Amino acid sequence: MNDIGNSFRGVGYTIIDYIPNVLGALLLLLIAWIVATIVRAIFTKGLKKAGADRAMVKGHMAKTKESADSMLDSIGKILYYLIFILFIPSVLQALDMNNVAQPISNMMNKLLAFLPNLFMAIIILVIGYFVAKFVKNLVFSLLTAINIDKWFNKFTNKTSGASTSTTRMDAGDKATLANVLANVVFVIVLIPILTIALETLNIRSISEPIVNMLNQVLNMIPNIFVAIILILVGVLIGKFVGDLLISLLNGTGINRFSTYLNTDKTKTPSVDIANIIGKVVQAIIIIFFTVEAMNVLQLDVLNGIGEAVIAYLPLLISSLIILGLGLIGGSVLGNYVKQSSGNRFLGTIVKYAIIIIAVFMTLDQLNFATNIVNLAFLFIIAGLAVAFAISFGMGGREFAKRQLENLEKKMEKENDKPNL
């Protein structure tokens, strides 16, 4: 019985000795609750009274005042629970639970050492965002002051609306050139700031690849600007040369050849040859400048695409010439045969035969399934020859005889005419 009594007394003494530890842990929890409540109240209510929610709406960090208040409340809750987490190692040590408190304490020490870097990165991002926003608005104001959209629309023959004729445009209009350029400047200013913020975190496994990528993008920005300038210059030069060529061709009267492409001679020709040639030349000039812009970017994939386009252009131009000559030549020869022989059917056959040959030559020039195109052409010619031979040999002998007799009579008449 004495042993049992001694055991109970030992347990009682242990509990009594442990009561100060429990009271100390409870006191620490009470202090943590008081500090967390004060910090949350200062962060949420104090910042709201100071007008932080309105500043967040003006800075486009929140859409409405309610959403800004909700964000501040959420951050306040995070700080509230973070303070409790910071007190956990002390509470565990007060309870003599050092084995449990040690890893948590190490983790909290690392977290506390990381917090200054995190806060510094957040401050850099916030300041950088407002700086980039200020530069964006400044660039947008300068571009709208010189009315860049009006000049751009003038060169591209676009109607400038009321918004482009004024000296100030709506910043929410995403279609304006001033807004696009301002957003590009915003991104350019924000990239180095984002790089500095990531380096401030000092997490190499995360920040190093992202920083390297951002540095590559930053190094490409000058080339991107040069490429954009080249494309814009190509568009302007192509438009100028195309319009000049259209005016010159209209002066030469080249559009009169469009009558040969019109099947109904009673209607006005709808094909504007001068305009087509001018637009083709304009497109070719723009393509050349675009390919050169791709080469400036120094990307192997784009360079390969540009070289392929340049190598294919001569084939495309020669194919268009062949097709155009075939259409005009077929119409001219068809009309000549029809007028000389008086046979409309024969003239139509000649016309479409030449057009079909021109189409097959165009496809062959474009390297468009060359073997299939050649075989199809041979099959068509062979089929027509066989059909012609069968029709003349079996059912058209009398017709052929009459046509040969008429041809012989015309030849005799020509021989009987006196020589001048």
C-alpha cells in the first residue's frame, strides 16, 4: 500500500510542478491572441480609415471598394494566424516539449529570416507597378497629344472616328495604337522590376530560371522594336509603291484588257487589272520587310520560314503571270478563231483549251503535286483525242467530209485571188 501511495503522491507532485508550465503556456497564448487581435485591427481598420481601400481602387489593384476591403480583411486574417504560429515554439518550450518545439522553431526561424526578403520583394513590386503605371500614362498622354492614331489611320486609309480626332482618348479603348504602345512600355518597365523582386527573394531554384528567361526577353526587346519598325516601314512603302503603280497602270489603259476576261460582253468588266497588280506588288514588298524583321529577331524557326517564303516567291509570281497570260491569251485567240471561222463553238474550245493548259502549267510551276498534275493533264489530252477519234471515225464521217470540202473550197478561193 505504501508503494501505491508513493506513486499517487509522485503523480500529484508532477502535476503540481507542471502547473506553472501550463500557466505559462496559457499566458503566452493570451499574449499571442492580444497581439494578433491588435495587429489585425490596426491593419484592417487603420488602413481603411487611412483610405487604403480607395487607393487600391485608384491604383487598379481592386475593382471596387468592397473588393478592396475584402482583400484587406483577408490579409489581416493571415497576419492574425501568422502571429499565433510565431508563438507556437515558445508555448511548446513552456510545456517542456522541446523535441516537438525544436523542428517547429527551426522552421519559424527560416520563415522569419525569409520574411524581410518577401516584404522587400512585395515593396519593390508595388513601387515598380506604380512607376510602370505612371510611365504608361505618360506615354499614352504624349501619343494622344501628337494624335498618333490619326496619322496611323491616315497612312492605312482607315476612317478616324471621333475618338481619334480629339487630343485625348479613353484609356480603356484597346483598339487604339496609343493604348497598345503604352501597354508595351508598361510591360518593358515592369520586366526589370520583376527581375529585381525575384532576385530579392534569394531562392535560386525558383528565381534563377525565371530571371534568366526575363533577361532573355529583355535582351530581345531592342530586336523586337527594330522588327516592328521594319514591318511598319514595309507597310508604308508597300502602300506608297502600290498606289503609285496603280495610278501609272491606270494611265496606260491596262484595264481595257479586262474585257477579254469578261464572258458577258454587254456588261462592264468587273476585273481591275491595275488594282490587282498594285496589290500584289504591295503584298510582295510587305513580305520582304516581314522576312527581314524575322531575321532581326534571330530565331531559327522564323528564319527558316522567311527563307522558305522568299524562295517560293519567284514561283508564285511566275505562276500568276502564266495564269494571267493564259486567261487573256485564251480569250484573245478564242475570239479571233470565232471571228475568222464564224464558228462560236470552235472559238470556245480554243479559249478553254488554252486556259486549261495555263492552269496545269500554273500548278506545275507551283510544285503542287507535280506528278499528279502531269498525269491528270496527259489523261485529259489522251481522253479527248480518243473521244475525238471515235466520234469522227464512227459517227462523224459525213461531218468531217463536209468540213474538209469547205476547207478545200476556201483554199481554192484564196489561190484564185490576184496577188497585190
